[in-house]
Amino acid sequence: MRLVLLLLFAGLTASNLHAQQQNLIKAYKSPKDTNILDPEGVKHIVLSDDEDLESIDQFLNVTHVQVKGEILDNVASQSQVCLMGEVRFLDLSNNDLSELPTGFSCVNKLTTIVLNQNRIEDIPAILDFERLDEIYLNSNKLSQVPKSIAKKTSLKKLYLDNNDIEKLNSLSKHQLTNLSVANNRILQLPKNFESIQTLKFLDISGNGVADLSSFYVSMMDLEELNLSENEFTEIPEDIFALRNLKALDLSKNKIE
């Protein structure tokens, strides 16, 4: 087994994600852009004002939509959003949302939703999207894993960084490959956590965890594990049994 200790794991990961996001942003087009010659060929659009909304019915093959600012309520209330039947990716970040607008429930092919940097405490409307398998809820007001997410056992990737979550109950029946709960208030992982045997990426950095209780022994598919900025005093003894582990971060703990 090849194991790389990445002391800057979190920073590198954040950098990679930022680069991906920047590339994605460059791909987005405004519907009012007069340089667009083939609206049906556009896959990524950003909606930021009423003029964008007026032209939305020309972009029927869009797969990625980003909505910004005060236009959000208008988008959710307009029937045009239902015409975008091919949308798989919806980004509603930085919109001061306390809940998900119900008007988007008609986007029935949605697989990924990004709701970072809002004011969400609960999100029951998630259950409206049958195909959803990737959720980003970083930097919100969550004090627990929402019950709707607990019921959404088809999820593959779940990101809940920078919230106020204390417990990770109700995820044992999921088939997650990626789980990130960095910078919350988690002190220990539930006993049934080991039942999530499909995990490849796990980030629990920036919490108060001191003992893993060998939960990860059954997670033989795990490739990246970030345990930095916790309360570990020694390297968990069974960590090297993870034959597929490629990246481990134990920096900023109390290991001597």
C-alpha cells in the first residue's frame, strides 16, 4: 500500500476545488449575451437579473444553472424554469436563503445542488428531487444532519463543512462515496458509522474528535482521510490496514 502523509491536505484540496470552480464559472453564459449565436448549444447559464429571465426559454438544453441575487425569487416563481428539463446542476450559493424555494421542484433531472453560504437550518424540499445524489450545504446554520438528508439514502456525495453540527447520526444506511463535515462541533462518531463501507473520501477536520474506535477498519475503499485539527494524541493503530488509502492528514493534533 502506498500511503502519502499530506500535511497540507486540506489546503491542497481547497485549492483544487477552487480551480475547478473557477473553470466552471468561465463556462457560464448570461442569456442576454448578444454574442451567443447558438442558444441550444449552451450548457451553462447564470441568471442574475430580469433580462436574463426573459431570454431563458431559448436555452432548452442547459445542464448547469447558477442563480445570483434578487432574481432568485422571480426564477423560482416563473414557469420558465420548468422548461429547463435537462438541468442536472443547480447552484444557489450566496443568496441568503433560509430554505430552498419550492419553484425548483419541477427540475426533475437534478443530480447536484449547491447551497453554500446561505442561512439554511433545515431543508425538507430536498426530497422533491428523486435523482439528487450530490449536495453541498457548506457554511449554513445546520445544527444537525437534516432529516430529509437522512432519508435520502441514494446520496453519493455530501458536503456539510462550516456548520454547527454536533452528531452524525442517521447516515448509516447511505451509500456515500464522499463525506465532508469539516469545521463543525463533532466530538465523536456514532457506533454505526462503520456501516458506510462505500466511502472513498472522508474529511472530519476541524472538530474535536479524539478517538475513531476503529470504525474505519471496515472502510476498505477509503482513499483520502483528513483528521487534521482534532484531539488525537496518537496515530490510530489500525490506520495502516486501509489498503487503498492514498492520502492521510493528521496535522494540528496533539500527537507527539
